Amino acid sequence: MFVPRSSSIRFVLLLTLFAVTPTPAPAQSSLGQYLHISDIHFNPFYDGSLFDQLNAQPVENWAGILDRSQPPGISPKGQDSNYALIKSSLDDAFRRSPAPDFLLVAGDFLAHHWQSNYDQVAKKSHLADPQAYRVFTSKVIQFLAGEFHRRYPATPVLPALGNNDSDCGDYAITPQGPFLKMFAVAWAPLLGPDADRDAFQAMFSQGGYFSLKLPRAKDHRLIVLNTIFFSAKYANTCGTNNQTPAVDELGWLATALEQARAANETVWLLMHIPPGIDSFATLKSVQAKEPVVLWQPEWTSRFLQLVERYQGTIQATFGGHMHKDDFRVIRRDGKPVLFSKLAPAISPIFGNNPGYHIGQYDRQTGAIANYQTYCLTNLTADGKPTAPAAGSWVLEYDFRETYGFPALNSHSIAQLADGLKTNATVQRNYIKFYSVSAAPEPSPQTIDIFRCGILSVTPAEFEACYHGEAEPHRSPPVPDKRAVKSVAPR
């Protein structure tokens, strides 16, 4: 890893501080390493008595304040991430991968119920004093950016927005709004030395999406989407009626993909909410035979048209949102054409153990060779924090070793999903690792819901998979006009 001279002393000190055996760098010179992290959900309100100090102090002083949080320790299951968990997660990632090519951060930086949590500790509510509320929210984003940058000063940290990343409310990102402009300014310094920061700020400020060449990857591009605009739950609450953010973004995406193809570039997509079926919510509603979709059907249809048009250009997608370690694959005419790797959450609010991925990929082709999941064990589920020394980060599993596939791609994920029906070992591993070695959500009795969730993008595909029917053929795909079922947000 290239480290500027001004950063070399800090880098050596950090390596000394976090002295453990890092994840081995790939042996072949063409292979690079990346980190995939999602759903941090930082909760600065964990100790509400510190709010006034945080509000009054610059973000450079926040770590020392947050270190005094009571009760001490790492936030337990059922709660979002306090600072102790954020610090533990990023420290462990740095220990194992101090020099990745880049970090993919798949959104949801802010804790759930952001506005109501703020109102409980602030002197005036976010409605009574919106300016103070926005200033504090801005400081939180700056603080998180600083936590990444302190550990990875020369490594691109590439973010997507989640549904909680808004000052307007959940699933309510405002196009061209102040939150987008603020986030763009805070994150521009983390994009790496070769990034066009001015172009990033201009583009991100419009809709929270952007495109750049991946560092150290030959002829390879990352397109970061704001898929909150596509969500079945999105509402432009603080915007205007004449705004069309989903249409605008899909038009921009079509242009970006066409330019990439013309330049002979391959593309990865980074997003928060993937297209397809919410397996967790569908598990609770399958009795009514209503699979729960993650995107509005019209936006799913238009996205599938782009996937079909640019099959030779788009290689993979990366996401989060589900808080669990999962996969998705898009099939056209029965053949897998695109897969998505969903990272588990750092936040343990939904009962999972905190986890993240370290992946290996071919810098020449963009193909993904493998990944490992690391997770934090021993978190309590009784509402009491875990002492940092008691929380142990461990290698949970290696994709190749666990599932036996030579690479991570759409074909291997489709085969993995098929194996959930017929292979007891594959089923057992998936059930264990889905919740990051916490209490399992899938079971042998419900595994078909999760299997079909991996293999299906539309409700019609899910129902055909679940009931053992032939896959419906749609070329080109058409909008599914059925009603969209809403569930409690992730």
C-alpha cells in the first residue's frame, strides 16, 4: 500500500497498536483486497447525558467524550451501535486488512429512529429548532468520516446511502437537499488521491449517487446508487411534487453504463437496498402468499432492462440493508446473469452478531475470487453491554472453503441457492451464517422462503419458485402492478 510520507509514522504506530496477524494478502499479484461493511447505525444517543457535550464540542473531541459513555462496554443485541462497537469494528477491520485497495460501505450510517432519539435529549425538538438538529446530524457524519479516515488515510472509502441516512426521516432522502450536500462535503476527502472530488460533490449533491474508476483495478468502475429512491417505502417528504428522483437516477445510470461499455470498462454496483424480495418480511407474510418486495415494481422493471442490456458490463452488486449475511441473483430466461452480495450489519439491533466481509478480487478482470466474514461473538442479549475485552472478533467462515465454489459469481450463487433444497450441508451452513452465527432465522421448514428470496426478483418469480413452477420468462421485463406490501423498516 502506498502511504504518503506525512502518514507513514501514523501508519506504523497503528500497525503496532493493532498488532495481530492480518488477513493474508492474495499471493497472485493480480489479486487485490477490499472491505465490505454495512449498516453501522451509529447511536450517539447511547448515553444521553453526553449529548450537550457532544453538541458543544468539535468532532475532533468526540472520541474522548464517547469513551466515557455509561454503562461502559459494547452495545448489546437489540440496540444500535454505540461508539465502543464502532471503534471495535473498525479497529478489527484495520488489524486484519490494513492496506486494502478500497472499502465499500453500503449505507445506514445513522441509527434507527434518528429524529425521535434526538428529540429525547435535545433542549428543543428537531421541528422546533431544525438548524440545531441539522448541525448535530452533520457533526455525526463528519465524526464517522473521521473514524474511517483515521485508520485508512490513503485508502478510498466509498459510501452508499441507506434509508436511515437522512435529516428528513426514514426512507425520506431529499433529492438536492441539504443532507446530500453536507454528506458530499464530509466524504469527499475519503475518496482517494485519484478521485475528482469536485465532480463527486456536484453529482452526489443531486441525488446521492456517483461513479468513479476503482483504484488499482484495470478498466474497472464502481457505480454507487442511491436505491432509497427505488424503495417501496420511499416518500419525498421534504422535497417538492415536481421532483422525479428515481426516474432521474435510472436515466443517469443508463448513461453511465453506456459510457462504461463504450470505454470497455467492467462495472460493480454498490447500493444499500438490493432489488428483489425481502425474505425476512416474506417469512412473516407468506401465509397470505404476498411476497414482500424491496423496490417499487416499476423501478425493478426498469433496472432489469438495464441489467439485460448491459450483461457484459455489470459484473456484481454489493449491498446491505437486511442486516444479515445473504445473497441475491438475477436470472434472465433461467440463466443467472448478475448476483448481489449482502453484507451483515455492524449494528446488532436485529439479533445478529456484528460482522463484515474482507474480499479478494482480480484487478485485471474485476472477478471476485473469495471473501471471508469476520464477526463479533459473545454479545449479550439481556440489555447489558459487553466489556470490550469479552467481545472477540473471529473468522466466521471462508466462502470458498465453506461452499466449495472456486469463485463468487452469479452461477455459484444460483448453485448455492439450489443446494439449499437438496444439500443438507449447504442448508446447515447458510442457516448458521445468515444471522452471523447468532440465533438462526431460517429453519429447515422455512428454508424455501430464503432460497426463493435469493433466486427471485419479482413476486411472480418468487411464487413460481416457492410453488415449484417453471420460472416465468419476461423479455423484456414489464412492471408488476400488484400492490406493494409494507412492513416494519430495517
